[in-house]
Amino acid sequence: MTAAAQEVVVYTRPGCPFCTSLRAGLRRQGLAFNEVDIWEDPDAAAVVRSIADGNETVPTVVVGGWQAVNPSASSVLSAVAKHAPHLLPERQPGPVDGALKALGLRKSRD
């Protein structure tokens, strides 16, 4: 059995509309994640290339042994439920709270 994933890592780059959409979807659901800019971190860019057939396609997400290029927020949440259920939010945010989190206007209450 492998060790449980300790975090959700979302590899992004500035100006990426798909990254913006995924971040908003994950925030809307209250899921905490570690965002890594591949333009700022050459090692992160290398990780993305290893996952995306040599390309720097973002968003790329890693949850333990699960990896995906340009996944939907629901796919990420399903992967977290399977590979790292301890990282799921304790409760689902309501529509207003979720929208404020998606916009980055409200932080998760931990």
C-alpha cells in the first residue's frame, strides 16, 4: 500500500484560462491545493513535461500517484476522494460561500 497523498498540487502558468477555471472550481468546492507556477519553477516545469508527453500543458494536477492534464474540478475531487480522502473539505460550501471562494474573496476556515 502506498503512503497517503499529503497535498493536491496544481501546476499552472500565468494567463492560462483553463488554470483559472480549475482553480475557481476547486475553490468553489472548498478544496485546498498547492499551486505551483511552472514559469517560476523549472523543476515544476520538468514534472509537467514528464506527465504531459514532453509538453508544458497546464493545468496539470497531481494527487499522490494520480496525475491528470487539464482535468475538471469534479475529476480532481474524485481523485482526492479515492487517493487522499483526508484532504477533502469537512463540509461543502453553500452557493454564496463557494462563489466567494472561487473568486478568491473568502478564505477557507480551518
